[in-house]
Amino acid sequence: MAQPPKRRHQGSAARGAHRSRLGWARPRGSPRQLHRRRVPARRVLLRGVRDAQPPADEPAALPRRPAGGPRQRDRQRTPAQAGLRGGALAACRRQAPLPPAGRPGDLPAPARLAGLGSAFVSDFSGLRVVVVGANGALGGALATAFVAAGASVVGLVRDEPRGDRQVDTVDYRAVDVLDDAALGACFDRGPAPWAVVNVVGGFSGHTQLTALDPDELSTQLALNLTSAALVTKHALRRMSESGEGRLVHTSSRAALVTDGVGFAYSVSKLGVLHLVQMAAAETHGTGITVNAVVPSIMDTPANRSAMPGAAHDRWPKVEDVAAMFLLLASPAAHLVSGAAVPVYGRA
């Protein structure tokens, strides 16, 4: 049986010659060399296209951007343009003043709190805010910050503060947060709150599981989890009347990071995070948001005295932790719900 003839392999040279005969062979050389090889007629044609002027009935070309950098263009502006630009910048500065330069920790506490309501947090003027646990270190800082931002603050406390711990214009109300009826009565007094910030809770030592005390476990669950659940119950009940609001709880880094001791406190704060997740799911699709701030150990006088040898400069300041509460409680945080925001500093 006769076999078909074998096709002769065409090398690269043969293929190039074949393409040259067809007239579509790709020229060789760099782009600059190819530009120099253009026929005179093509160069004249391109030059004519560049130099052609638009007809009289067509609009002229748009003005080109001035050459040079931003500083050179600023010098070329007319006095009217410069005045307009300066006026716009001045208006922006008046609209949203920025905090002083430097690290937040380098500023004194009043300066940090004064900038919370204008730098990056919405104005709380005309809004009612309930701070549960307003007589502690963090609660007092929150009450001060909300007042500085223009809010009408109600402080729910176990015992009314006195002296320097009392913040002017704050409506303090003594109540047991574990008393469901009494807590509900406090929430029913007055209009529905815009925001409820819960910082009440307790703390226990780093006890090992082999030495776990059932009473200590019950106490921590009551102070941290049961109180948060009751606050959530009445806060959502009142916020549902207006269909909007912010609820911010307090958890702890010990709920997420543990060294194997302190189970009672850790599990109670972990329950707060689960409570936030369930409340956020329940209010999904409404104007109500539920979140949690998760701080590490904070720089307070009580913590400094309890741990004198610790690196206090690495702990987050109370005012910096309060800033995160204000952000989550602001109208601007309407898209954030079910979040657990860590505020650890360098601790």
C-alpha cells in the first residue's frame, strides 16, 4: 500500500520568505528603528494630522493641563482662582476640624475627649444616650465624652458619684442592673434613647480550674452576662419604638485570649460576645445596631496600683477606649452591627 508523501518541514527562514512574498511579514528592529524606516509619505501624513486645525464650525480643542507640578500650577493661578481655592479649603477646615498633630497618647485627656465629637464622630446634639455604669473609670470618661459631643446623658449607676467623679449635666440614676423590674423602670422614664452603652461588670482573679469556686462563677456570670442580657432586653425594647438606635457592650480580651486561668471571668465575657451576635441577628434589617468593644487591660489608677511592675505605657488609655465607643454609638456607624472591635494598644 502506497504511503502518502511526507510533508517537508519548513524552517523559520522558509516561513519568513513565504510571509515576505505574501506582503505581511513583520519588520524587524526596535520601535525607534521602525519609526525611522517609515516612508516619507506616511511621515507627512502623520505630521499633517497633528498640525491640522479644526474647522470654523467645530469647537476648539479643550485647554491642556498646565505643565509643571502642583506648586508651579499654584503660582500660575489667577488671584480669583487662588481666592476660590483658599476659600474652599477654609470652608473644609471649618466643617471638619482635625485634631492636633501627634500621636493620640501624646495629647492630654481633655484634648483627646474634646476632639471626639468633631474629628471623626458624628455630632450627638439632640440625642439621648444612656451610659450603664457611668461612675467607673471608663464610664466616667464616656459620660464626659458624650457630654462634650452634645448628647443628653443619663447615667445608670449603683451609687451616685460625688466630687470630682461627678460629671455636670449628667442625669444620674441609682439602680441595680440585676433587678429586671427596676432596670426596666429606668429605661421607661423619658423618651427612647438613641444609644445605650453598657460598661458595667465585675472582675475575678486568675483562678485555676482545679480551684474553681462555684460561687465565683455564678457571680461573674451575673455581673457580666446577666446584666448585659437585661440591658439588651430593655434597650432593644425602647429602641424598637423609634426603629433606630445603637447598643454597645463591653467585653474583654480575656474572652478571646487566655493563658489557662481565670475561667469564670473569661467565660462570662465570652458570653457577652455571643449575646451581641444574637442581638445583631435579631435586629438585622432595622435601624438598630449592636456591637461590642473588646479592650485589654486599661491604664487606670486601680490597675496601676494592682500591678505596679507592669508596663503601664503599653496599656490603652481610657480616653482612647472611650473614642471607640463613641464611634460605634454614632449615627455614622449604621452599617456596623455584630462586630467585636479590639482595642488592645500595645499591651
